Amino acid sequence: MKNISKLSGILLILFLLNSCYYDKEDQLYPSSGICDTSIPVTYTATIVPMLQQYCYSCHGGTATLGGGIPMGTYASDKAMAVNGSLYGSIAHASGYSAMPKGGNKLTACQLAKVKQWVDGGSLNN
Ligand code: HEC
């Protein structure tokens, strides 16, 4: 009996330790698709850093690898959001070229954040 209660004590501690990790799962395992929805999505804080990392190298500023399709200003990014090609391309929807070209598909969490920005009216916030 003693051993069993000791064992369940250890299991409880392991369980509690494990749940600490769970809180940070989005940061530890970004591909898990678990999103921290407590952080509001904004163009400057959420969308631009993401597009900078995955898109602007080909589409931004003077980059020439983006097939002449511009990104990197609010006007160009919003236009892409409004015509559906921003989300369509990163979600690999049929009828759109899959983006980022030659790279891995963005995570479910990243897709959800872009969708939230687009659905919210792609504001310049
Ligand atoms: C390695 C370069 C490269 C990267 C990185 C890249 N693109 Fe592209 N993208 C292209 C090229 C080249 C085209 C034009 C040819 C085509 O459609 O495949 C294009 C086309 C597009 C189009 C038009 C496709 C359509 O079906 O209308 C959109 C929208 C787009 N890219 C969005 C993005 C987004 C958003 C990202 C980042 C998540 C991104 N691209 C990353 C090279 C790139």
C-alpha cells in the first residue's frame, strides 16, 4: 500500500510538471497548431513579421523572385488579403499557387492568425 501511494505521488508530480510544458506548447512545438488566442492579431505585430520571414524575400521591396507580385506595404498586403490570394496561397487552396514557394507550408496556427486578420477586415493596426 505504501508503495502505491508513493507511486501515485510521483505520478501526480510528473503530471503537474508536464502540464507546465503544455502551456508553452505553441512556442515549443509551433507545428502543433495550438494557438495562443490571448494575443490579438494585428498587422504590425503579427502579420508583418510573419510575411517578412516567409514572403518578402521574394515579393517585398526590390525583390525580383516573386513573379512581379508585390508585397511589403500595407496597400499591397491588404490587396492580396482582399482578393483572397493571401490566404488561398498559404492555405494551399485549389486555384492558387502554393506559398511560400519552395518552402514548408505555414503552421495551422500561423494560418489561423492570417485568417483572423483577413476576416477582421485586414486592418492597418
Ligand atoms: C522563393 C520565392 C517566393 C516566396 C518565398 C514566396 N513567393 Fe509567392 N510567388 C513567387 C512566384 C515566383 C510567384 C509567381 C508564380 C506563381 O504563381 O507560382 C508567386 C506568386 C504568388 C501569389 C499569386 C499566386 C496566385 O495563385 O494568384 C501570391 C498570392 C503569393 N505568391 C503570395 C506569397 C505569400 C503570402 C508568401 C509567403 C507566405 C509567398 N508568396 C512566398 C515566389 C515566392
